[in-house]
Amino acid sequence: MQIQLTSINHITTYRLFCKYLNNNHLIAISGGQDSLYLVHLIENFYIKYSENVKDVNNISYIYIDHQWRKDSYQQIIHLINYIKLTKKKIYIYQLPYKSLSENLCRLYRYNIINQHAIKHNQKFIITGHNKTDKLETFLRNFFRGSGTQGTTSLVIKSHMNKKQYLLRPLLNLKRDDIYWSCKKFNLPIWSDTTNYIYSFERNRTRYELMPYLKKYFHNKIEDNINSLLKNCNQDNEYIRQNTMKLYLKIKHHKFVAMNYRKLKKQTFSLQLKVIQLFCTHNINLTPTYNQINTILLKMTYNQIYTNFQIKLGFLLLNINHNWIYVTVNII
């Protein structure tokens, strides 16, 4: 059964598949509607364009069982039976502890998926995140005090590491649209009872906060937030490019150092981003906002002579005369 392209968003999704169809893919799934619709899209895509694909078996599926529900074993059997129809491999992992928090489970899940992709040389990891997930992620990160980069972190394509990419081809589709598409194609959605546990932050955001905002503040709140996120993404891209240009301009050509005199001439936002990039790129550590703010304040108020250190784990970030550089913290 060939899928019909019913909207411009579906066409955009298919174009994304076309661009990366000859690479190894790892599809992260659950039994929910987003995952099964993603499987349906991918399998129909490969049937339709099989003559252009070098290896039709270059995709596999992965499922992480949190063991939160009593019917988790039955859901695994359900997924295995469904994926068998595609004649693709599916890998099942179980988290060792049932009492992990929502945030810890997410960290475990992404780490397992990432390590699996590295082991099996899979360049692209595909998830079923949709447009509604993007809005919910924005709200949750916003309440945590994240900056514009954190609140707009859900994008169609992003880097996991130097070799792996994360793709979200459904990110332009709303959850309601996906639901009705699943109904149309009679996809066997597994009802996830954890979606109705209101102690989970994502469920309260989905079933309480978003309907409340839509009813009492603005009936087009979803479209307005999406417009905001689009503008923020454009601003973030501009800042990112300028951060890279400045970093390449002021970094030392030989040593792990950069010229702080030239850095001081830039705006606070660029200074902060460059120091973050310097630490992440060279020592794989991200200093806190307070640590970076301390560095910038001392750079500002020590005009004649500057010599101080900031501790970052077992390393020291030194500012001495013209240079910011890293040394080992010898106790």
C-alpha cells in the first residue's frame, strides 16, 4: 500500500528521506502513534524508491523498555511482530531500574541509542518527534530557565557527535494529523498508559498547560509559539556562525589558547558563546553561566593587569595578560 502525500509537510518529510536514503539508519521507536506512523512512512518510502536505494536493508529499529508498565513485555511482543512484517531487524534494550525519573530515563535512552549506532556504524538516528513535541519541549525548557538555544533545541537535523546525526522527519506534523493518518492506515497503535500519569512533567504540559493556554490566552498559541521558535532559530544560527568566525580568528595557531584582549572587544553574548565553544572543543567541559560570568567580569574590571584562574574539574582556565589558556590542576 503506497502512502499518499496529503500535505506540504508530508512532501517535506519525503524530501528529507530522499536526501539521506542511501545511509545507514537506526529508527528509535515506541508503540505509540508517532513511532508506528514513522515506520509506515519509511517502509512505504523504501518500497516506492527501492530502485534508487543501494541497500534496502540499511535500516534497523531500536526500542528501549523503561519497565514502567505491567504490560511492557506484551508491548515488546507486539512491536516485534509488527517489525517482522517489514523484514528488518529490531533491537530491544531494557533499563535496569524501574524507579528512574523521567529525566534520567531520557538520558539513559539517548546514551543507549547513541552507543548502539556507533557500534553498528549507523550514521543517522531517526526519531518520531512531531510539531506538538517541539512546542512542549519549548515550554518545559523555558520554565527551567534555558536560553534561546535550549528552548529551540528540537530541530529536524542535529549533530549527536562527529559521526552521528539525529533526524526528526515528523517535526512539521502535528500530533492530531499523525493520529488521523494512523486511523486511515489502520496502524496497530499500542495504548501507553504512562501518557496519563500526571506526575510526569510532559503529561501535565500536554494535557493541562497547553489546553489552558489555548483556551484562556490565545486560541492560536501553537502557531504563535512556532513563529517564535522559527525566529529564534534564525537568530541562533546567526550567533552560531559569528561565534565560529570569532573563535577561529582569536584562537592560538599552535597552543590551546585564545586572545582575550580581542575577545573583550566583542558583545557579552559573543564572549559567552566563544568561551563555551573554547572549553567544549578543547577540554570537553562546559563551564556554568556563573563561571563564565566571573571570567567576563574580571576581564572587564582588570584593564591594566589580569592574572586569575577558574577551576573546571581537574583543569584550570587561566587568564594571563593577553591569553586564555588551560592547565592541569595539580593538587
